Amino acid sequence: MIAFISEARIMSVIVAGKIYVYSGQRDDFSNRSTESIESARNADGCIDFAVSSDPLEINRVNVFEHWTSEEELQAFRGAGPETDIAALIERAEISEHQIV
């Protein structure tokens, strides 16, 4: 027997992707990410939050976030630490996935 839920309910949110930083900026980006990582991991609703250097592409950083809800993700986005880290980013390919 298959039961269908009549109203979809988001159970968690995954944010994942890759960030390409300007040449020679990967270590600086990773170091500046530490405060945001710590803040996220201590935030309500954060299951996991990681920023890691890619072992194959020298200017690539991988990001992964897992949140219990969209509301808690957005609350963190509004309260997260302010940094000038965006100036190090050449381009980003990040997607948000809602898990029901």
C-alpha cells in the first residue's frame, strides 16, 4: 500500500555547489570562511555546514549546507557574519534543494 501526502512539507534543505575564487585566493577564502562555518554550525536548524578546498582544481572551493528548514536557513543568512569574502569570488555554481 502506498500512502500519498496531500500537502508536501519540506523536511530539510540542502545547499551545495562550487565556488571558483581568483587565482591564488583559495587559502585566503578558506581562512575567511572559518567564522561563517562556526556561526552556521551553532545556528538553530543547521545539521551540517562545510567549505572545503577541492583537491583537483586549485581555484575551486566546495560548499555543502544541510538545514532542517528554509526558515532556519534564511534566518542564518540574515544574521550571519559580515565579511568582504565576496571580493575573492570569480564565479559560483550553487544550488538549493528542498527535501520533502
